[in-house]
Amino acid sequence: MSICNFCARRCGIDRSKHAGFCGMTETIRIARAGLHFWEEPCISGTKGSGTVFFSGCNLRCVYCQNYEISTGGSGQEITLPRLKEIYSELIAQGAHNINLVTPTHYTDAVLASLEDPLPVPVVYNTNGYEDVENLKRLDGKVQIYLPDLKYSDDSLAIRYSNAPGYFAAATRAIREMFRQTGRYRIDEETGLMERGIIIRHLLLPGQVENTKRVIDWVAETFDPGDVLFSLMRQYIPHGKAEEYPELNRKVTDEEYQAVEDHLFDSGIEDGFVQDEDSASKDFIPSFDGTGV
């Protein structure tokens, strides 16, 4: 590995000797592996998405719903052969795909684990703070990208995620993902996604304008049928959100209605919205080492 510049942060740390900004060394650490039913319907299907939750993260989102593993560092160390076994076990359980959650800081291991093609699509589930050159290494290995586009306002990216230059990095990354996958493709019989991108955006309390600008960028950048857009209402205060009074509440009906109306007026035709019930702790997985 030598120095690590896998993500947009490019911290340049030798993770064979020290933990990077992500909090992880080069040793693979995961917190959970199992069938996950709470992704978009074309990912979860009826049998579930074979989801592998990697520990560590290159962001510091104060409200992260996976805070225990993204910043807290919980998880178990595994070997590369064990990671491959986990894929096989999930596929044997009926997983529609292998869904790699926050995998960027383990790019070398991911590439090695995918040396032999899998019989199901590989999903790269990322916060969007990616480096384009690193993404190019995944070309041909990943069939589906699930990037967040969290912020159009870099002052918010810095305050809430310690991610300077987030919007520029994430939008460059999404363009590269689209170059690799092309327009999204869903099997007409199964309703399962075979290839393409779902751009996800989580509405934060009080940040309607940030969300509207994200929607505008997607609408201006892609044609109908190019990508799917997922507007998420599942925010609940978690992690360190209580230290930020403006974040220490759920999204209101008025806030969500305003951005949903903007989405419907934007020209974006393909995607998903969430109802109020999605904002619940019941949808946060238990990071207890299941499947590790």
C-alpha cells in the first residue's frame, strides 16, 4: 500500500504502520455481514442485499447512523480469504448482490477479493467523498454504485462531516461512476438492479436549500433514464447530533414536503422517496459481529 491516498482526503498515511484518518490500518475490519432488506427495493429485492459493513470512514459525520463503526471503530479483524468466504455465504443465503458499505479505505482488499467475478452484482455503497483515480481501479469490478451526495454547501460539509471540498469531490466521483456503469438497468421480471447508479441524499433538519441544490445538480447533469435518485427522510439524531442543537430533531413534514415538491418539479423522473416511518432507530442495524 505504502501511503494511502484512496479517498478525496488523501491523508497520505502509511496504513501498514499507522491508522489513517479513517481510523483503520490496512487490516480488514468489518462489523456485520448479512442479508439487508432496507435498501432501495431494486437492491434489497425479496431475498435481501448481501451487505458487508466495513469499519472506519473517511468522513466524520456528527449525525452518522452507523456511528459505532464509522467513528467508534467497533468490528472484528478478518483475513482476505475470510472476506471471500463471507461473499460466498451471503450468496448461498440468496443475496441478490454483494453490497460493500464504506469500502473505500479497503480498496486494495476489495480488488483482491473480486479477482474472480461473482455470480451477482457488486454494489459499492459510499459516502461520495471519493478520489477519481482510485475509482478508476474499480472499473469492471463494480456493477452498481450507491453514492451519497450529502452536501451542495461546503460550509455544511466542513461543520458536520469535516470534509472540505466535498461537493466538488463527490460530483467528480459520481461522473466517473456513471462513465463506468452507463445508464441504469433493471431486470423487468425481477425488478432488481443489474447495473448503474443510485444517487442518495439525506435531508437534514433545517437544510432545505442544501437539498434543493443537490436535486438541481442531478437534474442538470443527467438525462432521464441515466441515474436513479433517492431522497431520504430517515434522519434521526444519532452519534454526536445532540451537541448540534439544529440537528437534534427529526425533519418536519413541511421540510420534507418542500424538497419533495422541488424534486417532482425538477424533471427527475426515476427514483425513490421515503415516508415518515423511515425515521426510526428500528432501521439501524445491530453491529454485533453477525456473519463475521
